[in-house]
Amino acid sequence: MNYLLLIAGFLLLIKGADCFVEGSASVARRFRIPTLIIGMTIVAMGTSAPELAVSTAASLKGNNSIAISNVVGSNIFNLMVVCGACALFQPLAVQPATLKKELPISILVSGLLLVLGYLGMAIGRLDGLVLAALFLGFLFWMVRSARKARDGASEEPEETREKELPLWKCILFILGGIAAVILGGDLVVDAASAIAESFGLSPTFIGLTIVAFGTSLPELVTSLAAARKGDADMALGNVIGSNIFNILLILGVAAIVSPMEVLTENLMDTVLLLAMSAVVWIFAWIRKSINRVEGIIMLLLYGTYVLYIGLR
């Protein structure tokens, strides 16, 4: 039964991601908003829903270390696996604004998490309020960027706009895609965890790998679908936006619900997240894109990380 649920989950993820990307890209073209902005806002928030659900539930149950591990593990997966896998299909062109603004913001946010965690080995409610306030500020900045991009964009020919999906269908595709992706992610996590336990794998290893992988599956399938459809900007924006949202919004909400104890392992994983973020930034600076060779290197780095946490 678990194997059937696993297959059903993957099917929901793939179809939901296709609908989600098609609807979001159509909205972007209709309102002359760059797909990078759409990826960092609507798509990123939608695909971050599993992390929000898991981390908030863990915080309510008092399992606060799970909330931090889930977010940090998901962010590492997003950077190394999602970006790396997308680069295998199509080189990810990196815009100047991404190099100078979005990627550095993602690294700064990860650094802030490290500092807050190191000070007192906990993230309290005040820290959570700070993270949530920074999230609102980031969201406001993204909305302003979208408005400027729309105002500065050239008017599309009438016949081009008529070829786009009707607005009601775009909304249906986006909402239906989000629902399918989230449900598919839940099915994959539950089924994969049950299968792993049947093979005698430890709960700790399952949590650090399967749960982080499962909650990041929406980012993976959505970004792969975007790259396959030629919307590489949306794929990269989805990863960067999701990583920023995961720390600022998800950990902010979880800390407000219940203060979180930070373990030494959480700090080590955050340091690794910073190091891997720096690697992606360097790759992006060198060629102004992330190509197939760099994607393979990123996937190998993630494999080494999984081996490390397994041995740890």
C-alpha cells in the first residue's frame, strides 16, 4: 500500500507542478511581471507550505529542534539538489539583480539565523517577531519591484495577450496546482517514512533526509517543470524565495508559537548552509549562469552532506 501511495504522491507532485507553473507564468506575462519575481513570491510561498505545516506542527508539539532541522535541511536541499537538477536540463541564467540582491539577501538571512541561534542557543519569541518583521519587509520590497517592473515593461500586442489563459483558469491552475503539490508531498513523506522504517532506518536519519526531502519536493518538481518549460528565472527565483521564506516566515512563526532550543547540530548545519550558499554564489558569478557541470558538482556535494549526517 505504501508503494502505491508513494507513486500517487509523485503523480500529484508532477501534475500539480505543471499546472502551477503554467498558471503562474501566464499571470506573469498577462500583467508584465518578470517570472523571477513570480518565482520569488507566489511560487515560493506556495511551495514553502509543507515546511510551514511541518515546522509549525513541530513547534506546537514542543519538538522545536525538528522545526529548525527541517528548515535548514530543506534550504540545503533547495540549493544543491533543486538548482543542481534544474541545471542538468537547462543552464540557469543568473540575472545581475539576483547576483547583487536576492542571493546576498539569502546568505545574510542564513547568517542571521546562525547568529540568533548561537546567542543563548535558542530562538525566542522576540527573535521570531524580528524574523517575521523582516519577512514582511522583504515581501513589501518584492511587491514594489514587481510594480516597477510592470510599469517599465513594454505593452504586449493584443493578439499575444489573447493567447494567454483566461484569468479564472490561471487562478484555478495556481490554486489546484498548490493543493496537488502539497497533498503529493504529504503522501510521499508518509509513504517513504513507512518504507524506510520497514528497512530498519533510524528515525533521526529519516527526519534529516526523508522529511527534509519530502517537504522540499514541491520546490524540486515546480522548479524542474519551470526549467523544462524554459522559465529558468522562475526556477531560480523559486529556490531563492523559498529559502528566504523558510527562515524568516516559517522559523519566525514557529518561534512565536513556542521558543526554540538550538542544538549544536543545528549550528553546524547552518554553517554548512552558508558554505553551500557561497558555493552557488561563486558559480553564479563566474559564468553568470549555473551549467550542467556545476549542477553535477552541487548534487555530489549534497550526497556528501547526506553521508555526513548519516555518519553523525
